[in-house]
Amino acid sequence: MEKSLKKHLQNSLLVGDGAMATYLYQQGAPVGHCTEEIVLSNPKLIAQVHLEYYQAGARLIETHTYGANRERLTRYGLENKVTRLNREAVHVARQSVPNDAFVVGTIGSICAGRVSHYDEDLYGDLYEEQAIALLHAGVDGLLLETFLDLKEALIAVDVIRPLTDLPIILQLSMIGVGRTRDAYTLSEAFQLLAEHGVDGIGLNCRQGPVEMLRNLEKVIVPENLLLSAFPNAGRLGMNEGKLNYPSSPLHFKETAQLLVDQGIRLIGGCCGTTPAHIANLSEAIQSLTPVNRVNPAEDVWKTTHHPPIQVKRSRPTIVEKVKKERTIICEWDPPRDLDISQFLLGAERLHQVGVDSITMADNSLATARMSNLALGAIVKSQLGVDPLLHVACRDRNLLGQQSHLMGLHALGIDQILVITGDPTRMGDLPGANSIYDVTSIEFIHMVKELNKGISFSGKNLNQSAQFVVGAAFNPHVRQMEAAVQRLSKKVEAGADFVMTQPVYDSKKLIEVYEATKEIEIPTFIGVMPLTGERNALYLHNEVPGIKIPQEVLQRMEHKHGEEGRKEGIIIAKELLDLAMEKFHGIYLITPFSFYEMTEELTQYIRQKDQKRMKEVI
């Protein structure tokens, strides 16, 4: 008689296996290695782990294919082995345990904790490719696991469900309690998954048994859905310099009854668990019988959730201004030392001559400078100037980035420019690490989520941020079309305005105008006066993202000191004459500490605008 996983779970409890990757690391597998590849290079080791879990009492064995998708395998040069690896993993699992065990094909989240901004069609193709390989190899069902975002989970379910009538169980992974990372309540997520055709739902990874229990006690589970739980062996921590999981096998035995009481039919282990954990779990399960799920009276998370408070801004943003009138952004960077007197003097002078917002780089050229957050707060409070802070992807992981942005919000600083950031190896601390947890496109998207009152992890923030987010645009590229396509992606991610790298000739300025005029958000054209011949040669030959035409280089020849700065001002004014015809937004970049040059250019712009207004009148 053919065995049915779905029928078995409808009538009985079933013990699943435990962790594979973390257990392999304990056996000596190198950390950072693609453990899925071991199915091909050392199948006996994988078979031994499967057998150990079976002997511990597991009767559901997962194929070692969590990360066996093309996206992940490409990182290891294994992208052409997707089908072979998945099929071999099923074969190894089947051959390693007796026939009374169910073998399910495991498919893990491709995002896997990274930023949830991706190509949905591509992800659908990747999930479909892996599922077909597992199904053709003869699994008893599919276990889709460790999905932080409901949106990604539904992509996987929607492409896999039409492929098979075998049971599909999908397990979400919770960062906190009650909500997915993309802000759905757990009850909403379970309901939508049911509507899209899964046979079972549950939780796995990140949380231990007690934390998982807190989620399950308050969730509304749709009728007739099977419920599963595969907790971690507690939260990953550091002990004596080593990463480990704190939950003992006995803890799994002691909490088994509590999980079964929630209606769990399938129970196993995730990261940090071992055959010892599963043996204790199996021993506890033997004396238990299935319990029908009893839902709470209401969705606690939904009824207690209030829309985030909207904070009103007292003054118009640069985006609001530039749609009505000429708006000038001036870059005036923080000092490299501890003396801020010159910085404050320059900021005050620039404000007095009519700069709408002072923008400050985030350690430009990877050179350590004073915190632009601190100086932005001082400029705002002491001078009444709206700061516009650059935020680089380079210097902070996601934890630090969210904390930084929350601090900006608390200070009332809500205009930012998201940039990638120059790599640290080119700066004055070359031994520092460049982090780059996210791209600038992904980061823009995440900042805009804060504006919905949703944190990077999907938690409700109780208040909506109001960030106005700028995107950088480098026109000094070989293929302008490719640069515009990348800019379009930033706009799709939520960018509100564009700031360009400085341009140095009319031809390039017109090219930028033509390339960006169809972009739906305002563009601030960058102009930075040259200070002399050496400055021009340095920018042209040694600074990424800047190119200066030969004609301008020739004009700067043999010009140094005050003479060089005067010629730089003349060239900049010529550019501004044209820029003011094409762009409402001007982005003046102060060279070195010569704020007087930017002051003169700001006055030039304001005077020309006043003259034109008089002529119109």
C-alpha cells in the first residue's frame, strides 16, 4: 500500500529530523563551504547523518537541498549542477533510511535573511527549477522553509503548486513575535498561504521552542491545515569565543508537550539541533497523541495593531521647493579633525547667501571625517538650516543602518542621499572593512519602508518616518543608457530626487538633461568649481566617477592658487548659465574648504534669477 504523508499527519504525530548544515560543521565540514555539494563529493557523510536522525526517532527525513537553487549554487561555481545535486540528494536520503520513513524535498528561501527586494519572475523560475528536480527524483512531499517574507513564500508556492498533488508544507521564520518581516500578521500569512494551496504551514529556524510557542499560541490557523514546528536549539550566541546554540536536548523533551498542545502534527529541529535533540523529542512524542487545534478568539496582533503615527514636517522639503522654484543644495563636508569652528562659519555663510539645504558626505573617498549626523544636528539646531545627509552602504551593517536612520528621525533630519560609498581600501584606513550588506537600490527601498512605519525586520515602529530619499547618478560612464536604467531602478525603489556627480562641460550637461528629463523625479545637476591645474588633473585621472573634458583641462593649465580658483569660478558660472535653463535644482559641491567659492556661485545664481524675474515683470 502506497504511504501518504498527508494522511499520516492527519491522524498521527510525526517526528522530523534536525539540523544538517550546523551538524555537519560539528563533524568538521569547513564553514563557508557549500554543504549541499557534499551530496556529490561525500554522499556517505550525508547518508550517515540521515541514518543518525532516523535512529534517533525521526520518521521524516529532509533532503539536504535547502540551498540547492541556482542563485546560491552560482556563488560556488555549481550553477550547472542544480538538477543533478537535487536528484542525488533524494537518492541519498532514500538509500540511507528504511522504507517506513518519509523523504521530503527541502527548498529554502532564496532571500535567506537578506534584503527582500528582488526580481519576482527570476525567483519563480529558480523555485520551479529546483522543485521539478526534486519531484522527478521521487519525494513524498515538499517542505519549503525559512521564509522571512510572505511575499517570497507565495512566489514559491504559486509556481510549485501546479507541478504536483503531493503535500506542500511551508514554514515561515519569525524575527520577532507575531509578524513576518514584510509586516503581515502571522494569522494573515497563514490564511493567504492556505488560499494559495499549501497543505501544511508552520514555523522553523531563528527561534527556540518557547519563542516559537509564543507565536503559535496567538495565531489563527485555517481549518484543515497541518501544523508543523522545527525550532532552533535556542538563539545563536557566543560562548568563550565560539558560536553555539544554548538549548539542551532535554529542553526539547520538556517542551514537546506544549507544542503538541497547540495542534502541531509534525515536529523536528532546525539550526543547532543534533540527533540527541531529536532522540529526546521522539521519546516525549511516543507518549503523546494528536491534539486538535483550538484557535484563540481573535487575532491578537491584528486587533492591537494601530496605524503608525504620522509626523508632520514644519518646512517644505527640497523636493517640494524645487517643483516651484530654484533650489540650491550645497555640499559642505565635515572636517577631518576635531575643530568645527571653520565648518560652522562656512555653513552659516552659505545659509545667509541663499542655500536651501547643506548636504554633508558620509566619509567621502573612504576618508574618516566627523560624523555628519552630529554636524547635521548642530547645523539644524543652531543655524536653522535643513541638512541633507549622505548615507553610505559601506560603513554599517543592516543593524547599524536602521539604528542610524532611527537616530536621524529622532533629530528631525529627514533628507538623505543614499550612496554605495567608496571602498575603504582606497581611503585613509585601508585596513577597515567595507560592509555593503545591501546595494543602494535595496537600501532606498528599505528606507521607504520606514516611511510606512515598518522596520527592516518587518516590525511595527509605531510611527512613520518621513525620509525624503535622494539617489546618486554618475553621468561619466561609457554607456549612458545603462546608467539611466540603473537610475530607473532607484526610482522604482522609491527615490524622491536625483543628485548627479559634477559635470564640467556644456556637452555633458545637455547629455545629462536629455537622459534624465523623462525621469519622474527632480534632478539636481552637480557643479563643482576647480581650484587649479593639479586639482583638475587629480579629479580627472584619480577620482572615480569624475571626468573633465580636454578643453577645460587646457584652460586650467599653469593656473594655481588664487588664479586657479578664479578660472574655476569662471568655468563654473558658464556651466551654471546653461544649467539654470535646464534644471530647477542645482547641486553645488564645495572644493576642499573653499566655501567662499560656493558662496560666490550661490550669489551668482540668486542674482541671475532675480534679474530674470524683473525682466518678466
